[in-house]
Amino acid sequence: QQQVKQSPQSLIVQKGGISIINCAYENTAFDYFPWYQQFPGKGPALLIAIRPDVSEKKEGRFTISFNKSAKQFSLHIMDSQPGDSATYFCAASKPSGYALNFGKGTSLLVTP
Amino acid sequence: EAGVTQFPSHSVIEKGQTVTLRCDPISGHDNLYWYRRVMGKEIKFLLHFVKESKQDESGMPNNRFLAERTGGTYSTLKVQPAELEDSGVYFCASSQGPGAAQYFGPGTRLTVT
């Protein structure tokens, strides 16, 4: 069964807008939550990651918000740019193992 | 520093044939992972090596899949015999140590006809 659920499947945002992608998980043993960005023909590249001891992490225009009680986390892309157009994957893993459990991905298109 | 490399980038084979995918991790990375993305589905974990040892192979779909990492450097993933449902993109990733970030290769797109 899918352990991480991601929405929306696709997203269109105007340049300068905020892109928001949401993920939810069930397994409370997960303690590492990365986001990956993938461009066509490339492999997923680590964008930003968070652990449950903090509720928010910001790196440049990218912010992860984490809600432990709701078992949800989200990626916010501020001032979205056409170069941000890509597929974004959320993932989660347990401390005892290294396997990443991925969401299905969100295809983001930022229009000029 | 060279990233994770995978070969071939594309492979088209007929059902029943054998295919071997290769992954070269980032130099010095002891941890190597294989993942697969079937069209329309999420990227799924297949297995994890620490050096030459299989640490976790819980994601391997069946015994038609064989992964090796001789010498703890590059790894191969063999599918024999291939079935239609094996089509997808196979990703390899590597990491330096426990809990470290995983770096992905560009993937091998496998099409079984």
C-alpha cells in the first residue's frame, strides 16, 4: 500500500506566485521527510529535507512545513519561476532503514 | 565530483529476454540503492547495499530480479526473464552514510515488449 500520499497531481502557477504541494503519511515511525525535484531526463535531486523535531525549514524560496499531529507536510515555493517547472516528489523514511517511501509526484508548471 | 551514473539510459527488450542494468555510485559512497518507477505509480524502493552486502531487499518484486555489488563499487541489476510489467524507469542512488542524503542517477528506462 502507498505509504505517502501526495497532492495535487499537477499544478499550474503564474510566475511570482506561491506553489504549494501537500503530502500525508500514516506510519508514525517515519522521521525523515525529504523533497526531491526532477527535471525531464534527469534523476530526482534532493531539494530540502526536514525531521520531526522542527515544524518548518526554509532554504531560499523553498519552505517545508511539518505538522506532526496531523501527519502532514508540505512544500511551499515562494516567488515561483518558470525554471521551477519540474516534477516534485515528497518522501519519508524510518530511522531503522534507509528506504525512501515516495509520493506519486506533482507536475508543476510555472507560466511566464 | 561525478554524480551517480547509470547505463544504459534506455533499453528495449522482448518479453522473456534478459537485461542487465548498471549503476556506478558516487566515489566513496558505501550505500547504494535501487528504485523503480512504473508509469503512473510512485518511485518504489527495491533494495539497499552497504558496500557489497545486501542490507535490505524487501522491495525486490520476485526472483526474476538479481542485484549484485561485487567489490562494493558498482552494482548491476539483472532481470531474467523480463516480463511486460517490468517496464519502467530504474533509478540508482547512493549515500555516504547512515541517514545521509541519497543522490540519484538519471535512471534507465526499460521497455519490455
